[in-house]
Amino acid sequence: MSLASSWGGVSVSVGSWQGASLASTPPPTGVIRTAVPDLDRESQERYEVVIQATDMAGQLGGLSGSTTVTIVVTDVNDNPPRFPQSDLLLVKSEPPSVHPPQLVLAHTPVRLIMCDLLLTRAYKALVEAGGGAAFPSPLTAVSPTEMYQFSIQESAPIGTAVGRVKAEDSDVGENTDMTYHLREESGSGGHVFKVITDSDTQEAIIVVQKRLDFESQPVHTVVLEALNKFVDPRFADLGTFRDQAIVRVAVIDVDEPPEFRPPSGLLEVQEDAQVGSLVGVVTARDPDAANRPVRYAIDRDSDLDQIFDIDADTGAIVTGKGLDRETAGWHNITVLAMEA
């Protein structure tokens, strides 16, 4: 800031401003300096400061002038990502029979002992505070609303997007750029899902990467972690610039057709077998949880001469006509299985 006066002895002062005590300018330089140790752009990103200059060192008879200076506070990466629904986070103990699961209040050191909470069920539970610490209330209600919940059909192909989750960041620009990881997954198999970061929206896209099966696992629970891509080492003392949230994916049952076990087979029969002789038995089952009864039939396009018959209830295949190995040594037939 440049100041000039033919009278000399210019005195400069901060006359008034919007916001907190922000700046000082020791005479006669006119250099504006911060008057507080820490500015917070997230609280106030712009200040308008009135600078007043008087000549003759501010003595009687001197002249004065003023101007308004706008000070814009630039952003630094001093805020970690936060999931809006990550205030409650389950931490599993190993082995669970020795130490019960614990509920951690995210972003605080407070821990609560958890009683009878199953993430894979949509039940509410009461969590009793333990450890002799002082808590706002002795009981905390826990419900599925404290986690992100999605549903997807078990028939969804690999690559299907289950849903999107976004962590919030109070910073701006590249300081809000994030990357996401799936830290763990409950249940058998694991790695059923993967996460992709949308570079435009900074959202986590949870994607199916293994075949889903309602009958073997109707619910999957994953822990999603968000991390800042660019961390300023000057703020390392503020902790890790990451956050975690629980994501629950419910698999929707789809009515599936009966399945043969095995899907194909070889049966043998003597050529002199009497009509109605048993050739073999095929078995199919309904893979759905309902496990409905199955009825059987022969696809007559594969047995135009109706050489074989099948019992609709038992799957027993019998000869319907006499056989002649010299005329036809092989017969390929297709058996159909349908829900009763």
C-alpha cells in the first residue's frame, strides 16, 4: 500500500473493519499485517478493512484520507473429509468372544461398550456407556440410520453401481480432492464390492465386482474410507486427513429357476430293457430361499419319437419304447425342471 504527502509525517491506522480484529499497520509503512494468530477461511473468507492516513503525524490541522481494502483469505488444506453419517462407527474386536464389539463416537476419544448390535440386521439396540467415563447420557440409541444403506438385486451383473456416497470437506479447490477405499468387508468371500472415485463430483461409487447370492449372504457390510489426496504437512498435527463410514448393502432375492446338480449326465441302459424300465433319476432344486417343489418334463424337441418318459414328481427316466443299439447307440435328451 503506497502513501504520500507533501507535508510529511504521514500516520496510518486501521479505522474500522468487518469481522474480528484482523489487521494492524504500524506507521509509517502502510504494510497491513494480521493481528490474530489464526485466520479461518471456513468461518469468514473475506474482510473489508478501512485504512485511514493522516499527515502531520496526526496533529491538529493535518489532513486525512481513507480507503477500503478487501482482504480475501485463501484456502489451505486444514480440514479433513467427513462423512455426514459417520458419527457412529463400529469397531470389531478380535476375537469377539474375548472382547465385545465397541462403538466409537467418531472424531472423539469416547468409547461405548456395545450390547447386542448386529450390523447385518435392521434392529435398534441400546448401548450402555462403560468404563466409568462421563457421557452426555447413560444410554445411546443405535439404529440403521447411522449408516449408509443400499439395496441391489442378486441378479445384478458385475460392474453394476450399488450407490454413491460423498464425504464433505470444508476446504475448496484441490484441497477437497479425495480418494476412497473399502477397508474391510463382513461375511464370507470378501471383496464382493470395489469403490471408484468420481473425479468430477468427488463421490465414492460402490460397484459390484463378484456375483451376488441372496441365499448365501443377504447382507454385506463394508467400511468405506475417504482420504484427502493432497495433505499439507504443516497441519499433520491435526491428525489423519481421513474418515470412515459404515455402508450396508442388502441383496434383494430374485426368483431363480431350478438348477440341475450336475447340469448334465450320462445314463446307460440295456438295449433289451423292457418298456417302462428305469434308466436313471435326475434331480434339480430351487435355489431360492423358499425352495419350492420341482416338476420335471422331457423337451420333446429332443425326443421326437418319445423313446423315453419321465416321472414329473420324482425325475425318474424310464423307457417309453423298445431300444436297438444297432439303430441308435446314443440318445441325447433335454430334461426340463420347473417350479411346481
